Amino acid sequence: MKEYKVGIYLRLSKEQEEENNSIEAQREITTQYAIRKNYKIVKEYVDNGYSGILDTRPALNEMMLDITRGIINMVIVKDISRLTRNKNKTGWYTDIFFPDNDVRFISVTEFIDSGERYEMDDSIMLRGIANQYYITDISKKIRANKKAMKETGQFVEHFVPYGYKKEKNDKHRIRIDEEVADNIRKIYDMYIEGKKSSQIADYLNCQKIKNPSRYLKLKNATKKWNTEQINDILRNPFYCRKYYNESV
């Protein structure tokens, strides 16, 4: 009898907060299934905060690599949408990648088990289409909601432009960051005076003023101001105060 080495794959989008789709709930469902069937769980793969429409995710990439290396030969998920919400990718996994690598695929709540054969029925492709429709519909709703919030003057982006910061008690309102506000004013004053972007960057570097990436302590931050950073600020309509409510 074939010995199965199981990989449990769990995924949750940032937008999803349903209790039955939490990482913990998925782990309970898939793990208990493996225990009941006496399958040996070798590894767990978790993509928390990643959309199912993405072709590449850290844990998914790791799992696929482990499959090609023979570390696991069975994949168990709560449902197919955890693996992917792309209808084309659904067929690629179930009809090509898993069979070619001799991997048994199980979707617990959908009662799908490739078993010892790989003739997966048409319902899998239909599920793939439904899953892709779901993510497309969600994306449209998110965009519509963001647009409506912007029209009422609310800030909806994750990152605040250099020179601003979010209110502590209201993430949809921003205020001027007085620590670096003078840097923005200086950039615009020098530009109005006729200075080139390279000259403005040189001035800020001579004054030993931290550039945006260093000030915000971003990963892989550049050490100095450059013309691209200056141009980004000068071209950014955000600084015209047209779009969002500010607390000043």
C-alpha cells in the first residue's frame, strides 16, 4: 500500500474574516481529516493575507518545490478556493501538475479525492469558474467602496505620502507630519525658484536630511535623495490637498 506524505495547505485573504475560513478552522478541518484516514502529515504550508488569484505565494511556492523534490505526495486543502481562485490554474493543478508529480489531491469539504486516478470530473472546473467570479466580484466591490470613501474625503490607501501621517484614532484621516513638512515646502520653493531636481536632491543631501525611505525606515532604503524621489513629490497631486480630509 502506498505511503502518503501529506502537505496541508492553508490560505486566507486579507479581506476574508469569516470564522469558518480562518487559518485555525482550516487547520482543524484538514488535520482531523488526515488523522481519521491515518495519513502522515509531513508539513504545513500557510499563506496568511494572500489572495487566491495570485499565481505566486510564499508558502504555495514552497509546497510546489517540495512536491517536485518528493518531500510530499499528497495535498489536502479545506476547499479548492484555498489553493486557487483562478479557473485556469484550477485545471492546471488538478489535471497537469499534480498528476505529473504523482500527487494525490484532496479537498475535504467538497468531497474531492483524486485517489489513485486522475480523472477529475467537470465539477472541479465549474468550481474554479465560480471561485474566480467570487474574487472578481470582491475586487469590484472593494474598488467601488474605496472610490466612495475617497469622494467623501477619506484616506483609504495603506501608505501615507511622505510629509503626512495618519491620525492615531482614525486611519481614514491624515495630518501633516511636522517633522518633515518643511522638507516638502523647501522642495517646492526651490522648484519655483527654477532649481532642477538634481540640484534640489544635492541640497537635501548636503543638509544631511533623511530621504523618505530612510525616514520611514523602509526595507532596502536608499541612503540619499535622488532626482526620481524629487520628481515623485513634485508630480504627486496629493500635495495639492485635493483628495482627502486633513487635520491641521
